[in-house]
Amino acid sequence: LTVCVTVLQFVGSGDNPRSCRFSQMMEQRLEKVFSEAQTKMFNGKSKLSVQMMSVSQAAGSPAVSLVYAVRNGTVHLNGTVASYLLGQLSAELVGYFLFYPPLIIAERKLHFILKNKTQIRQLSLRHLHQCTDS
């Protein structure tokens, strides 16, 4: 599975990147970004969904890293394709939809192979568990 990585330059002082609320909010905003990119590229839409894998912020850094997978129905988009879609929009427009300016938009291969949907679900549930424990 290849996932996308978007690094935000900063987030608002009232936002807690470790909270599930923040993670869910960013999933929704990323879906709007992908919808806009699809409209620009293909003059039409299919429903792309975003599944947040992790949200992290290094101590002392204002930057926040979002790692997520993008699906079209039941099929995961290759990270290269998803990154390419976002690359069709200006950084300003991506920032407009996310409410925060992006620093990096890239793809990243996971260091392990997810063999089936159960493992993807377990990874997502682990992220959900981590953000509820914070």
C-alpha cells in the first residue's frame, strides 16, 4: 500500500493534532481537496474517500504530518496518483481547503505490506486508539 503524506506548515493554536476530532476534520478537508482536483482534471467526480493513518507533530515544531490513504470505492489509489492529483492544484488552493498551508505533499510506501483489508482496518483502528488515548 502506498500512502500520501502531507505536511502542514503549522496548525491553529486551538487545534490539537493528537485529537480524533482533528484527524476527522482533516480527512473531510482532504476529501474536499481531492474532489476539487478531480473536477479540475476530469470534469466530473467519483467519490474519493480519505482514511487517515497517522497524524504527528515533532516536539517543538509547528509542522504537522498527515499520513493517509485515498480510495475510490473499494480500490486504494496509488500514492503517486493521489499525489499527482493534489499536484494539479496550487499550494494556495490546497491550503485554502485544508485551512493551513501545506509544506510538503508526497507519497510514501509503507515499510510493510498490507495483505488484506483486515490489516488496513487494524492500522486505522490503531490510529483511532492512539488518538483517543491522548
